[in-house]
Amino acid sequence: MKLTHDVNLLAYLRARKIKLVHKRASWINRLIGWLLRVLTGNERYFSSQTTTMWPRRIYYNDKLHAKWTKIKDKHENSVLGQLDLGTAILRTRFWDQDLSGVLESIRPTMIHEFRHERDAFWMGPLFQITYLLLLIPVLLSFGRVWLELRAYKYNIAHWPGRYAKAEACPPKTGALDDRRESALAWVAESLWSVYAWPLPRPWTRWMGRRMVKKYMKKKGML
Ligand SMILES: [Zn+2]
């Protein structure tokens, strides 16, 4: 099934057999979350970040878990009330409206993670090596930024309003429109701070601008 920004989310997960798993239900994510809490002093890894490490799995955060818990409670007397979100998506067909509602609320994130999942699939172990080991040298983790920008291009091209910052960005030659430049600046900033200073921000913006433009041209948006 082709990955596009408007793909049917449920159908895509089922076609590729991707299971959504709550981070706190996975020991490796509990370990990473614990390490990050020690290092950074915050719980963002659990509370707001969604993560893909390898094919067929997407690890979701507490925010989505809270939404899912509400649906489960509503259906507590049926089979759905006994299942976890990933299993419900892959194994049932009766509650598609509820399930699709919860996924649609985070569509930009899902499309972003779908890109990672697909890259993890075709790159094999190279995906993890590129993503993690190339952390060193910290300031020149080109591969990590490249993988993130491949996924963020959907967010910037289709939903810039969710990421655009209030302040205007300085005009540049060959720049994207204001909202997308602003969204790109937000991405460069968050890659810098959340993903441990992988590449100087102006480089990230330059690379991102090229990738978003190429994508938008391909889609007939430019
Ligand atoms: Zn990402």
C-alpha cells in the first residue's frame, strides 16, 4: 500500500501489519524512557513522543493512550474493552469508527511514523545504525537528520500550521512560504534540542527546504 499524506490510516496499519504499542507496555521503551528521564529530567519520551525503532511496530505516548482508554471504557462490556489498541486495530472490524477517530486526531504524527517504519523496513539494521550510532560525532549526525526530515516533510508540506511558530522567519532566497519556513524552523529547533544537537540548525533548515520543495513539486503543490 502506497504511503501518502491522506492514506486511510486503519487500512494502512492492517495492510502492513503494523502494531501500535503503548510505550509503557514495552520493556525497551521503559528502559529508554528511564535513561532519558535521568539525563534530561523530563518525561516527554512517555508523555508526548511517538517512536518507531523497527518495522511493524509504532510505540505511542500517554496522550494517545488516554484517548484510547476513554474508548475502551465506553466499550468495557464488549470484546473491545478487553483488548489493547494495537490488537484491536489488527484483529477487529466492528469498532472502526471509534478506532479511526482516535487515529485521525494524530494523523500528522501517524504519517510521520509511517515514513520511519517504511525506512526501517527497507534499510534494515542500517536504520538503527544511522539513527543512533551516528550520534557520534554529535554535531554531524547527518543520517539522523536526514531520516527525520524524510518524515517531517509530510508535516511541513501538509500541516505547517501545527508546527509554525508565531514569530516570522527572516526572508531567504529560494525560501518556502512563511508558514512552511516557520514550521521548518520549528523542526530544526526541535531536532537540535530534543534529538541531541545532531547538525547545526541552518544546515538542517537548508536540507529540509530542499527536501520539502522536492516533495511539493512531485505532488504538484509548487
Ligand atoms: Zn521522527
